[in-house]
Amino acid sequence: MAFPEGFLWGAATAAYQIEGAAHEDGRGRSIWDTFSYKPGNVLHGDTGDVACDHYHRLEEDLDLMGELGLQAYRFSVSWPRIQPEGSGPVNGPGLDFYRRLVAGLRDRSITPALTLYHWDLPQRLEDGGGWTSRDTADRFAEYAAIVYEALADEVPVWITLNEPWVSAWLGYGLGVHAPGRHGTGEALSATHHLLLGHGLATAAMREMGGDNQLGITLNLSPAHVGKDTAADREAARKVDGNANRLYLDPLFNGSYPEDMLDLYPRLADPGLVRDGDLETISRPVDFLGVNYYRRHTVREDRGTGRASGMSFPGLGAKTVQPHGAETTAMGWPIEPGGLTEILVRINEEYTRKPIYITESGAAFHDYADPAGEIRDEERVAYLDAHFRAAEAAIRRGVDLRGYFVWSLMDNFEWAEGFSKRFGLVYVEYASKKRIPKHSAHWYRKVIWANDLPES
Ligand code: IFM
């Protein structure tokens, strides 16, 4: 194996998924509070009110990270903790929490990587249209500048948005995430304003100076053809367009893809995409963050019968399980080769800028055995295979700088509530006790050696 010297091994989390303390120290309401309180939206009625109680267990969790030997930690800042109304005055205690977090990381020589937006939009902004409104992009840039002003000296890696595809399509298109709105037009407006917000925030932070690395995180999934038919090829092209190119093209080429403009004429509407927007969106970043979980194996969907996988409404496409692939507890196929594939493609088709894998990991049916051990050997195998796939991309010329495992600890998995466990560390939710799983002990050795054990 050949991970370069200085390769950053880390783990990732997000504010709403772990913090809890939803009504403390002046935090405002977010769209995930509203969404999760509505019966039927989240499995078992779970909410992030308490989550892993990380807000109150900060020191314990920092110690845990130190014990795991993490070199980097990716976390997100909760916008409604900083600006309870989404604009206007800063909530000091909210900012102080992240100051303490960052100081604690630095004390332990763990590099902080900060995400500004991981889906918890202040509800007040949603009341004014949320990401379908252009105003939200401007407010996001103001919020970014507030956080940057406070933490730029201590945080070297900045990520504007986490997975804008998920915010736009699951939140505004399919309604399975907050704010639970349904409509292709809304998802497209949200897509554009999220990207614009990224561009404006990046520009605002650049103007403030500092030699930090600024980037954005996309969730990317190669789209493969299910059967070699013209209809499946067409369906796979559309899924690739929607899931990958709709975000990569404006960021790195300064335009929406031609075929997506044909499919979604709204993206050519000057009322939505104004002069100069694409220049703002495509201003250079210092790195791209990639979240990789799965490939899409795509078949045409004539809308008959029940789709066994994910269906892409309006695209005439659905995903199916690839023959023989094992799946995670999320039902996602395990295909490490897709990680090499997407990294090499970015390098060849979009940018030679450095890349971080900002999330990669899996949920399995973990449980504590009578001795209190969590023997998650499936996760060890999963991570081992994906680390090898990342290394294969490095050998093929990709400038990969680091790898953040999703997730540091089990947490609130959005619409799935607490039913899906992605953590290196097990959380016993009743007591909030943290128990490192076997994968955590294994990962510690990988980090220490900057290498993988012989397979
Ligand atoms: O838990 C999420 C995370 O918030 C964003 N990326 C995917 C993870 C697993 O679904």
C-alpha cells in the first residue's frame, strides 16, 4: 500500500446527528426539528433533540478521538446555533461551543475540518422559501463570514456544503428529508441556490484572507447500465446527469450539462440562473470533498410494479441491486470499485485539484455481545476494501489527501432515526455510553501505520 506521507486519516459527524441540546444556549429552530416532530417523517418518531448528547459530552468525545488516534475530525456547525433566525445577531454561546471544540481538537493535535452546512437550515429561512429562495444564498454567505471570522485562525479545512444533491432532491424534490417539500421545480431552484450559496460563501471567506483550504463536498455515485439495452443506457445517462454532472459541471466547467438543460429547462430560465451566477459558482476551490457510499445500477423504469431500489421520478429510471453484490443495513450495494472509478473520473474529466474523501462508511446490524464487545467484522472488511480502492486511485494519479470515515459514532440517521448504526464507536442510546467497536481498534492501527494490514 502507498498512502502518501501526511495523508490525513479522520472521522466525520454532523451537528444535528450528534449534538442534541436542541433547545439550549439560544439555539434557534431548524428545519430538521420541524420535520422530525411531524409524525410519520422519521422512523419511530426519533428526533435529534438529544441524539448522542455530544453537546454536553464534548470533553469525553474529544478524549475518545484522541484515544482512536484520529489525525483529523470533520464536524459541522449548526447554523441555528450561530444565528437562531438565520440572519441577524450572532448567538455567542453557540459560537463558543465550536470554539471549545476546535481548541480541544488542537490540544490533541487533531486537524479540524469544518462543514458550514450539513442540512440544518434555520426554520425562519425556510419560512421565507428556504433554498428555493435566492435570499437564502446571500444569508448563507453572511453566516459563513461570521463563522470564518471566529475560527479561520484555528481551522485549516473549510467545506461550504455537504451533499447539495441530498438537500435539493431528498429535501425539496422527494420530501423524504426536511423540509419535506415535493417538486422537481423546487429541487432545481434549491440546487441552483445551494451552488450559488457555495460560490458566494467561498468568495466572502477568500476576501477575508488566510491560507486555509476551501472546498465543497458532493455525494457522487457512478451510474452503471443494468442491462445493455438502449433504454437502460439512456436511463443511466440521466441518472449520472442528475446525481453527478448536475453538480460537477457548474462547479468545474461553469455550466449546467447540455442534456440536463434539455431535461430541466428551468435551469436555463434567466429568472433563476442570473448573469454571473455560474461564474460565482465556478470560482476555484482548493479541493473537492467526495462522499462515496454506492454505485447506481440503473434500469429504465416504466412506472409499473414496485421499484426494488431507488427510483428517480421524472427520469424514467430506477436502481436495482447488481448481481451478487452484498448490501449494508441501508440496503446499499457494497462496491468499493466505484470509489476508484469516481475518483479517477473526477481527475480525468473535471479537476486535478486535491481530493478528500469526506465520508465513506457503512451501517451494519451492530450489537453488544454478552461481554460488551461489538464485533463488527463486516465494517472492518468494508473499510479495508474501500481504503484499498482509494489507494488504487492514488496509484492512478489522483491527488488524494485524506479519508474521513463516516462516522465517528452511531447517530441520528435522518429519516431512519437511530435505527441505522454507522459508527466506529457504538452508542448505547439509553445511557449514552460510548463503546469503541472492533473497527475502531482496527482503524487505530491503520492510522498509526499509515498502511493496511496484509489481507
Ligand atoms: O448520515 C449521512 C450523512 O449525514 C451524509 N452522508 C451520508 C450519511 C449516511 O447516510
